Amino acid sequence: MQLSDPVRFWQHESEYSGSQACKACHQDIYSSQSLSNHARSLRRAGLVPELASSLPFSRFDRVSGFTLTLSDNSRGAIRLEAADAEESSGAVLEWAFGSGTKGITPIGRTNASGWVESRLTWYESLGAIDFTTGASKYDPQNAVEGLGRGLTTEEVVECFGCHTTGYDGHSPAPSADEMGIRCERCHGPGRTHVEAAMNGESVDGSIFNPIALSGFQQAQMCGACHGNPPRDNDFDALALLEQTPHSVRFPSQRIVLSRCFNETFGELACTRCHDPHHDVADEAASFDESCLSCHDTAVRENGTVCPVASANCASCHMPTERVMRHSLFSDHWIRVVR
């Protein structure tokens, strides 16, 4: 069955083969990508070490008046209960969204089979569980609402759509091997490619490589989950991004505000600084190399040179912002911050 993704840049027609099929020929890339945050963006909740090691957990919610309790339900999932002296309700949290770089939020089904996003989240900055970001916007009126934000089926499909590979919304759960962002999410369905390679046939045109995309096209492709970027003539959307601090959460949107992006005519693409098969590097030098490849008069005739420093560029020009209670985000609007 041909599945769909939020943004399809690949032109080849194929069915999905699963990331395991890529392993035979691309062992090193497969191994590194399997350990990346992208690959861990969705997991079985009960198997996530950060959550499992925090159980049992209990917290009184002053907003709702319910005590929230997380415990192991012994089936690889996590049991969530909201209770006070008069009523209680529960949910089985099967899925954990988030790699843990910033946080991990479980979702699941209530006793009445409705989908719910847990009111409790594990945060890396705390190394502990606290209330889910945005939970303060909701004022639970009963125990069911006290469990967390209710989700429609469409919202759940959208969640899985960004955190899995090849998920079409027709199955009740994503494939165990394709939870998280895996090979075919970016390269397109690969069964035709795999079969051609195994049969010693030409693989030309049978798989897609995003490295071929321009800067804006890559921002669109990554932006399917990291924020769809407005075009350069959508002035209202661009102005709104500039005026909205919370848009720092969405790097694919913020990058298009940058002169670096707009004046290099497609050269500054996501993959210029980020290798999608690895996690974002912590070393400033890895980003400095990309910055200095342009900001050097010996390399580019109009390359301006920073008068303040020649290293650790991102610390000044891409500062981190706290736009969520326990999480910092690097601002991809590259500029002289005043």
C-alpha cells in the first residue's frame, strides 16, 4: 500500500520496506541513526528508562484538586490515575512522545477509551516529572479531564504522523520498527530501491536524497514537523514570526528570517549544519565551520567578518530562549541580537 507523508519531495513510486531493509547496505548510517534523537522520538511508554525509573510517582494538582499517580501497569505501559475523595479515573499510557532531549510526554486511552495526553511530563532539565507544558491553560472539571488534555482521533493521527515513519492513520498503532523518524521518512518508500540493489540492477531514481534540495525546500521538508516556513513574499506571516517569541520552537520557520538564509540563494540548508543521521553536536566548533565558510573575506567577496569574535558564533547570533517552562530552544533567526 502506498502511504503518504506530510511533505513528499521524492518522485519515485514505491511501497515501504522498513528501516531494517536498509541496514544490509548502509550499516554505519543505520547504526548511528538508530541511536539518534529522531529515532527515539516515539517509544513504548513503559520501556522508556526516564519514565520507568521515575515510577511510582504522585503529585497533587492544585488546579483540579485531584492527585495524579503514575505507576507500572505490568504490560509495558504506564497507568495514570486522577483521584480525589469523591471520584477517580484512569488511563493506560502506551506511547511516549519525545526523545528526552527536552521532555517525554506519554499519551494513551482512558477507561472510556478516549485518547488523552498525560497531564504529567518528564523533563530533561529537571531529570524529573512535572506538569505538561500548556496544562495550566486547562481547568479540569472532573477526574477524566484531570488526567490530561483530551485528544481527537485526528489529533492522534497527526501526533503519530510526525513521530513515526510510514504511518497512514489506518492502523491502531505504528509499526514497532518504524516508531520514530527512520530512513524512509526522509528518503521515501524504499522497497523498489532495496529490490533493485539485491538483484544487482540500477538503483538510479529509486530512492530520494534530500541533500539535493535547496535551502527553502529542505526547510519545507523538515518543517513538516519543525514548523512550515512561509515564503519570502508572505509578509504577514514573516512579520508574525518576528513578533512571536514562541516561534523559536520551530527552527524551519525562524531560519527563513535570517539574512544568512536569504542572501546565500539556497546554499544555507538544514543539512549545512545538521547531519540528520546524528544528534545535534554540542561542540560550538562544528557550527563555527559553517558560519566561517561564508563570513570570511578570503572565501566570499562580500563576506562580513564579526568584529567581536571568531569562534562560538551561535552563542551570540543564535541565542537560546526559554519559551516553555522547562525547555530551552536555539533561535534559528540568525542575526545580530540587540
